[in-house]
Amino acid sequence: MSQVKSSHGNGVEISVSWQNACHGAVPSNAIAAGESCFVARAEHDGEYIPGKVNPTHKCAYVSYDSQEIPKSHYQVSYFIIILFLI
């Protein structure tokens, strides 16, 4: 699992990470990529390809070789926000 962290001001840390998901599932803190779509990635031909997941379609889509490939198993990007009391 990859993770990116950033500190903002006093007492706030924001991380972005990936969570395994399937069949349209997304965590409540998933990063939106538009109306009813969320940032995702999925493995295709041995590589993780960025894409999107639309929960009503029950899959994620990745672009590969000029096609939109549906993937039932994928990872969804999500925020982790930590507040520190100072």
C-alpha cells in the first residue's frame, strides 16, 4: 500500500492511500473524481493503471490500449485526516 502524507498548519495531517475493494464498493472517505465516480486503480497486464469506479456499475474502469476495461477488483484512493490538539 502506498501512502502520501502532508502537514497543513498547526495540528492537521492529511494522508492519501489506497484500499482494496471490489464489485462497486468504495470507502466513505474515497476521493471523488466527479459525480458518482471515485479515483481508483486496478491491475492490468502486470501493472497498476489509474482509473475510476462508479458504484452503480459494480466495477472500476481503466483505460488501456484505447479501451475502457472493466475490473471487478481494484483499489480506491481515500483521505486520512488526522487532527492534533495543540
